[in-house]
Amino acid sequence: MTDLTLPGLPNIHCHAFQRAMAGLAERQTDPADSFWTWRELMYRFAGRITPESQYDIACQLYAEMLESGYTGVCEFHYLHHSPDGVPYADPSAMSEAIIAAARDTGIRLSFLPVLYMCGGFDGRPLSERQRRFGHAVEDFLRLLERLRRQESDMLRVGIALHSLRAVPADALREILSAVHGQSLPIHIHIAEQVAEVEECIAVRGARPVEWLLANADVDARWTLVHATHLTVAELRSITASKAVVALCPTTEANLGDGVFPLREFLDAGGRFGIGSDSNVSVSPVEELRWLEYTQRLLARQRNIAATPSQPSVGDVLYTHALDGGRQASGFAVDAWRRDIVHLDADAAVLAGVRQEDMLDRFVFAGNRPLVREVRIGNRMVVREGRHVGAEGIAERYRRSLRTLLADG
């Protein structure tokens, strides 16, 4: 009899608040709409988020993640202060909202407070809409120390450097010096956009990945988010460093970022995980499927991730996403062993499924949700396909979203 259980998959890149704006950026605002025009709408929306609405949104999102088969999330969190940039009376109020949402929904959380200091490679000050993201180095380290005191078997705290354009070179070195010798995970957005690559070359004389690898001790603690625009030399250097690349195919497609060179990366021995990023989709199946499909569209052939020794595309993708995701999370591998996803044995698309084709059926057989039950440790968080607290979570989310959208 086929065992219809899977190890729970980590989601290694997420901005929870953006789930509430999914579908709101799909109207043309400029004939050349891009990431940069989307970002302006995101900034306006971010300016309305409070600790209370942040909690409600994150609870809804994390419940959806658990229902889809994600059992852990790396939250790349940069909404730190009130909209005018003034810290809340409790400087960690926004962070605490995320931590509480993860605890209450039962998802495993790698919490990554973000250092965000300037508006571009030239060091220009944060714009009015970015001020709530900002920290001085010493204030950021205080926040990090405070949050790390809460670590548990369900909470790991690391750091996120927003990007090279938002963290000056001296500040990056200061932060890395402060955490030298510690095992905490380090995540950074990098080489997502062509304009970012061009500006980095103009100001720092090197491409973003090239500059980072030359100026930081990048190793297995690191996760490079997107890394879409790479040279062959950069790709090989990433794999040699043993860092993980966080791939977010649905967001990268939604924003028009570009396509990651997956086959070349796998051939070089690269490590990757998947993330839902802007949360236009909350489905590991869709991330894995579109990771493969974009490669097929470029190559005009099928089964790109497979090899003669690993002929199952679903197995290759899921195994890489699992191993890379666990590494990126900062949790010990043993912490994940009891995070189990049970698939629906009664689902028509799984009829007659064999063990050797289960992952291919799971990833490529359609869009009907196939997760029936999820257990994290000893706690059941999904039963009969629904999060155990789904009704109350959804009601709070609806109230918060109505308030957020009340002014258009």
C-alpha cells in the first residue's frame, strides 16, 4: 500500500503582510509596469498595517500555508515602526505580532528581522514611505538580542539584510562582525532586478552576487533570495559557498523579475528552497510546478529538473526544496522529523498512485488541494483539509481587511 505521507516543506521567503494585497496590483498604472511600480503600491499598502492587522493577516496566511503543506516559514520582516518611522512604545510590537501568529497557528517560524537603512546604492536617505522599515545598526542589534531570548523548539531567530542597495557596505560588515561565530541564519535579497545589477556595477564596481561573495564570508548559514540574474562565475561561486538560493517562482513571475538558471545550478551542485514571497500564491505545489514550467518554456523541452539517475521531476524538486529549506530555516534537521503532511487518499487525482510517482502526481496533477492532515510535533494543525482554527482566523482577517481597504 502506498504511504501517502510527506515531510513538511519549509517556505523560506515570506512577507506576510503582502498576502492582504494579493490581486490589488494587477491593474496597469504605467505602460512599462514593473517591480518598481508595484513597489509604490506596496509601500502605500504597508503604510496602513498596524500590529493588530499584522497579526490577523499573518494568522490567515500561516493557516493557509499549513493547509497547503508548508510546515515552516522564514518570515523576512521589515515593517518595524509606525508609519511615520517612530518606534512603537514597544519597539518589537510588529515582530511580536508575527511571532504570536506563528505560535497560535502552530507553524514553525524562522523569524528574520530586516536591517534596512538607505534608499539605494548611493546611500540616499529612506523615502517617506520607507521610514517605518529603518534601523540604525545599534538599534537593530538590540531588537535582535531581544527577539533571540524568545527562541524555542518552534522559533528560530536570524537576520535579514534587506539588500545591498538598502544596507551600506560598512553597516553590512558591522552587523556580520557582531554575529561572527554564531550559527544564526542570514538572508538577503540579491540580483532580483536588472536595474539593481546595473546600479550595483555603477556604484560598487561589481555585480551584486560578485560583490557580496568578495566582501562577506558567505557560507551555509546564508540564503540568497532570488539571485535571478547571475553570470556563470557567480553561479559556481554560490554553489561552492554552500549557501541556499530561495526561489519564489510565482512572485518572480508576477513581478516580471526573470527566470533563474535552474538546470545549470543543479548541474553545479547548487542548493535551493522555495518561498511564497509576496504571497500571490500560497502553494508549494504551484511554486515547484512553475519552477519547472518556466524552464520548459525557455528550453522548449520537458522534464528539465530530472536526470538519468533521478528521472522523477517531482522527486528532484521536492527533495531539493526540502533539504535546502531545512538548511535555510536555521533549525536543526531533527526538528523537522515529526512535521508530517498526510495526503488525501480519497482524492481522485491520486487514484492508483504508486510510491514512485506520488510526488509527480502531487506536484503536477492539478490544483485541487490534496493535503488532508498536518501534524507538527505532537500538534495536529490541519484536519480534513482545514486548519483547526480556520473559522475564527478567517473572521478576524475579514474584519482587518475591510478596515485596511476602507479608504480605497
